[in-house]
Amino acid sequence: MNWQEISGSWVLIPRRPIGVVHFLGGAFVGTAPNLTYRCLLEQLGKAGYAVIATPFVNTLDHAAIARSVLNRFENILERLQATNALGQSYLPIYGVGHSMGCKLHLLIGSLYSVERAGNILMSFNNYPVRRAIPFIEQLELDATLNLEFTPSPEETNLLIAKNYEVRRNLLIRFTNDDIDQTTILSPVLQDRFPNMVASLTLPGNHLTPLGQEINWQPSEIFTPIDAIGQWVKQGFSRNLNLLKQEILRWLNPVMSYQ
């Protein structure tokens, strides 16, 4: 499998797809998801999922971003279906998001009628501008200017509670993630779709989904630096591999992933 750039998105298609994943990353790292999330996304591809990773540039208008990434995804999906690149059988579609990507998938599922077999939401956060963008106060020269995302965090929560239509969801948070707000999102989705929302707490931090395989080569004489390098490599690899396994297990519970 090789990454293809189609209409500004990055696409990975296995030989015999069993499903389609629409991936949206974090606010800034999501601009090049084929690079920043390469290991995670390529593992999904190896497991048989066609991946359409849609980059986006963050602005204050999150509703407009959600509309844009959805339109781009659907256009690419139609193109792949028209050329038979995904085969002729029905394929379930899953949304997978990290950080701001979670908010975008939640807005898509609340504002538009979309067909989704489920959403996987990792490290959800829904902070106001002052918490999400460092030093924003220094930009507000006019005291009457009140910059905020559209929809605001409060409006987003209300939209989800009233209109979100994706029934099956997996919420993932990490033990050392101090900006995660999954505990706020979980009861909202549980109230809307009882017994359809699974929650996991995994070892790692907010950057775990971006983890890359670290190829540490020790020197001929094993040194303390080599020991630290091996320890870091094992920790990153262990957390990332566990994340991959849990995502694949939820996507296809009848399969066993090593």
C-alpha cells in the first residue's frame, strides 16, 4: 500500500478493503496526517481498512471546518466508488478523530445526516479560545473584542446532546493527558445512546496517537544512553501498539489482533 494524494486528502487503500475510516487529527498536527499519524493509520490499512485522512487548517469557525472536511471526504469516497477502487460490496464507514478531530466528527454527526457505523474519539477536548490558543489575550487589543470558536464549547455540548446521530462510539483517554475532556463527553453520549458507548483509559499521553516507531540502534559498547533509548523506545512502542490493538478490536470484535 502507498499513500495517494486525492483532492488534497491522503488516501490509503488495501487490496481488499473491509471498511472505510475517515480520519481527522489535531488542530495543528492534522495538517499532514499521513506523516504525523503514519504508524497508526498504516496499521489500520494493514488490517483491511481504507483510510481517507483529511487535512485542515484551524480557524475559529469549527462548523465551517466540519462542513469542509465532510464535503471533501464524500467527494473522494464517490470518486473511489466510481472507479471501483473500494470493490463492489458495501463497506461500513467509521470516523476516527484525535483531539480537535473529535470535535469535528461530533459536529459532523450533529449537523449533517451521515452514514456512520461508529466513531472512535481519542483525547477529546472542547476548550474555549483562551485555553486552546496560547497567548490569545495578547492579541485582543480591543477590550470589547471577545474571540470564541463557532460553535462555542457550550453550544457544541448542546448540539451533541440534542442532535448527534452516530449511535456506536468508542471514547479513548490516556492516563497522562491533562487536557482531555472525555469525562465530560461520555455521560452526554451515554444519555443519548445507552449501552452503545464504550470508554477506555489507556497508558500514554495526549501525543500517543502520533507515536512513531523509534528505531534506536545501540552502539557497539552498551552505554547508559543506550539503556535510556531502549527504555523510551519500549514505552512508546508499547503504548502505541496497545492503542492500535484496542481500536482494531472495537472495529472488528470477531478478529483477534496480535
